[in-house]
Amino acid sequence: MHSYEAFQPTIDSAWELLEARFAALPAPLDALARRWLARISDAEKGHRGYFSSQLAPPLVFLPLWLRERLRRDRPAVAPSDEVTVRLVAATMWGYLYIRIQDDLLDESSPERGQTLLGNVCGLELVRLLEADFGGSAAFRSAFERAWIDFSRWTLAEHEQLLSNTPYPLEHFEQHARKVAFARVPLLALCGLAGRTELESKVEALIDQLGVAYGLTNDVVGWQRDLSNGHRTFLLARAGFTRGEPLDEARGKVREALYGHGLLVETLEASAQWQRRAAQSAEELGLAEFAEYTRERLAFLDTLAYEASVVRLRWMLGKESHP
């Protein structure tokens, strides 16, 4: 994405810290790390493209955008380049740790031993944050709240996906708070700059992004989720019931998604939440967020158009086969 390009040098510097740590691991952890990095790689950029793909939320870019705001307002309180790189690296370690947990909860991981690699990720996350921000009692408290929220709502969502209990929008919005760790690097910067009063605005922004991306992820991954028996918010709305024959479920779900336009409706809702997030980002002074939002909305428009085309073909196919 073009909105990410100016910040790629900082991202690359943070990756260098992670790569050096992975390379220094003793056997057999070093081999496990190499296999796992290969697993999250894409064909074009390798593992360094993991956080900047079109589907990925702006996880590691949010603190960089907030740092720019701090530099514009009060350059003296903005963190140095070295501290910023370490903060981004800590953020990456945290997200990789969370990805490992998500893989195991989804039961899609080919190698359960990667939980032991997660030990390294968690250790490095804490080590880096402690070095630069550990002296702040307010940040420690904010980190604990975010970490517990991430854990609480991740578990709540997991239990929901494996049940046939009603799945109201209120619960989905609560589950979207599993992205709470994204608050951590932003609150670290706020604490460093003496702007802890921004915590509520940061939380609102992250919650809104969580819902926006959660809705899109349901759309993009609905076939995988159905095959895995994960009754997501989207599939629950489409009438899926765990335990029913997969062929029957697929036909019913397709009717709701395409025949009734549920896919397009869900993408439109995602765009609305993205606009709310953009408003919160503007209140936080994240000027770069606007360009990212334009790109994100264009991407959602493309997905909605593709879903509309499939819907039209679906309807025409039904008419030709009464």
C-alpha cells in the first residue's frame, strides 16, 4: 500500500532486530523459526511483507503515524529513531506471539511445537518494552489492561465459534476487542510524551478497526471457516448450524451470501466502521491515516464489486435452472 511506503525503512530496521534474534537461537529453535517465517511469507516480499499486505490491518504503522503527530506538535517529546525501531520490533514480537496462538486455536497449525517459539516472542516483547517504557507505572497498567482484554475476548470468540448459541452484533463487537494489544505501542508513545489522557481515544480507534477488519475477515475467509466448522458472525447470520451436513450448509450459506446479498451488506458495514476509525484517527492527529483509509475503502469497494458480480451470476443461474 502506498500509505505504508514512506515508513518501510523503519519496518525493515525492526525486522533486522527480529531476524538477528531468530538467527541466534540455539538448535532446534533456530530451525523452527526459519520454518515459521517461511510459513508467513508471501511470494513477493517474503516474511517482511507480512505486516503490509492488503488484507493486514495497519498494526505496526499506527505507532509510526502517532510518532509523526508527536513530532509535529512537540518534537522534544517524540522518541528517537532508535527507540522507535525498538518499539516497532516489540510490536512485531507481540503480534507474532498472537498469530501463533491464533493458529493453534484455529487448529490449522501444522506444527504445534511453534508454541515454544511463542515463548521467544513473548520474552522479546517484554524485554524491549521494559527497556524503554518499563519505568512508567501508567504504561504498565495500560499494558496489563490491553493484554487481559486481548486474552479475554480471544477466548470468548473462540468459544462462540464452536457453539450454536445466538450470535448478536453486540457480542461480535465485543469479540472484535481481541485486537486490544494494538493499543500497547500507541499508549507507550503517549506515556513517553506525557499524553496519557489520549488513552480513551486510542481505545476507540482500535476497537473500531477491530470491528471493521473482523467483518472483512469473515467475508474473505467464509469458505475456510465453514469447512472448519467455525460459526462466525457472518455464517451465523447466513443460517449455518454446527453439526449439519457440510453440503447442505454450503448451499444454505451461499443462498444467504449471494442470493440475499449478505456479503455486500457486510462489506458495506466494514466500510462504515472504517470511516468511524478514520474520524477517531483524525481526532488523534494521525494525518497519515487518511490516505490509508482511502486505499482501504477502495479495496473494500473492489471486494463488494466482485461479490456483486458473483451474486448476479448466482441469480442468473437460478433463473436458468428453475
